[in-house]
Amino acid sequence: MIRKKSRSLIILAVAMVAAWLMTTGLGTAADQPVRWKGGSCFGLASPLGKYTIVLWKEYVEKMSGGRMVIELHDAGEIVPATKIYDAVRDGILDFGMNTPAWQKGKYPAGDLFYTLIGGITEFNDLLLWMYAGGGKELEQEMYKEELIVFPIGLTPPEEVWTKKPVKTLADIKGMKIRSAGLCMDMWEKLGASVVLLAGGEVVPGLQRGLIDGAEFLDASMDYTLGLHEVCKYRFGPPVHMSNNIFQLLIKTKSWKELPADLKAIVESAAMAASLQGYARFWMDSIEYDKKIRAYGTITTKLSKADQAKARQMGMEILEKKSKEDPFFAKVWNSQKEFVKKYKPYYDLTKFD
């Protein structure tokens, strides 16, 4: 009887220890933070990195109270900058940031998810359409289940640099311009030829006469690149496009595994980073514009008539491309309808 009782007590004790171990193990697993690994197509120390994906990482970790840990790699560390999309889609990375224009080979409508040629959309139009006019939903529809996408990162308006003065659209004819994406169609329609060059090749290209002008980014990035040292002139407004808005790409499996509150944090952090980063980026642009003017760069602005002409050309390009791809047409029609609804009240309330 005593042996039976002892055996029962041993079995009970073993069961209790096993239960305790299971409970402790589960508790430890539950307390482990979600760890995501990802990268950027832009250098993390540059404004395109620190005012976008770096801010997003900071916000996610703070807002989640440490429940998410973001391992963020610099451009080219894990995969080439141009392969971020493939790496996220194929599961190598949990997330990554790049520009939708880089997927235009597979998704022609990718060109539409940042500001349009000819001033058809600018910052305010783009932001409202993207967050409240169906833009981000269309961007997700474009990628379907391949990956999850959210807007992230905004840049100040761009400028165009040239080695000879541009006072009218007619002055662009015959020039060789560094550009890419949808902008190429606009330059070609204006009579220029387009040369594709990486950022680091722009200044040498201008020095060697390979190109006569370039669009790159805002005043702060352009000055840092040294465009003011090789181009005597710059003009605005940017007929090729205004602002940039980038994209946060997330592996579908990684996203689905997140609880609802962390999903909300990931998305909200992207919006917070975009707006905060845009404000900081603009402050840089203001300071560097002063430096450009002080350096002696000659700055001109196209007339209202030329601006209207560029806008009309932009419309023609977009209508033509809509006939070539059904989803491009769907996105463009959404933007066109939004601008039509937006303009009456905007025009009433703005100062001319």
C-alpha cells in the first residue's frame, strides 16, 4: 500500500513538474518579441533612408513597447537595391522599402503611385488620393497576394538642373536629360532625349557632356550630390514630376502572423514616419536652397502658359498608356476622378 502511495505521489510530482515546464515554456515563447529582418533600397544615412524607413523602425519599436524588433539593413547589404521587391516576395526578407516605379516592368501602373508628370498631381493631391481616395487600396490590388504594401516616405518637390538656360519649354528641345520612369515620356515629348544614369554617375555625366541636364531630387539632395557645381542653371516647376512617395513592402506570411494590434502599429508607423520625415526633409530643402542661391545658380520658372501646356502633355501621355494596360487605366481613372472632385474647393480656397 505504501509503495502504491509513493508511486502515486511520484507520478503526481512528475506531472506537476511537466505542467510547470510546459507553462513556463509557453510563457517564454509568448514573451518573445516578433523579429523582422529587412532592408532599404536607399542608404540609411541619406535623407531617403533616415526620413523614411529608419523613422518607421523607430516608431514600430517604440509603439509596440518592444514587442517588435526590426533588424534593418543598409542598401545592398543583403540583396542589391533593385532586388528588394523580389527578396520580400520570395521570403528572403520580412520587409523592405523601394519605389513602385521599379516594378513597372511587371506592373506598368507602378509609375502612377507617386506624383504625376506635368503637375497633374502634387503633394496635397497625392496624399489625399493615396490615404482617402482609394490610392493605397489600388496599390495593394496591384500586388494582390504577392506581398503587403503601404505608402511610406515623402520627398519635397524636385527641381531640374541644366547647363544652359531654360526659360520656356521650347528650350528643352534637343537636350540630353538624365531621367527615368514615366518622366522619360514627358522629356521625349518635349523633344529631349533621355539618358539613364545612376545617382553617382550624374555629375561625371554632366562634366563629360554625356548629358545636358538632370533631375534628381530636392535642393538638399541635389546640393549634396554637387549638381550646383556642374550646372549653372535650374528651373521649376518640375514638369517631370513633383514629389516622390515610396512603398513599404511586407512578406505576406510575416504580415498574416502578426496579431491585429501589431498590424495596426506597423501601418500607423508608416504614416507617422512619412509625415514626420517629410517635415524634416523640407527643413533641409529650405536651408540648401539658400546655399544654392548664394552659390550663384541662376533660377528660372516656366510661365503659366508653359505649365498648362506641360499639364496637357501629361494628360495625353497618361491617356495613351491607359490604352495599353487595363490596370494602368483603372488607377489613372481613379486619380483623374479624384482631381476633378478635389479641384473646385481647392481652387476656391488657395491664393493664386
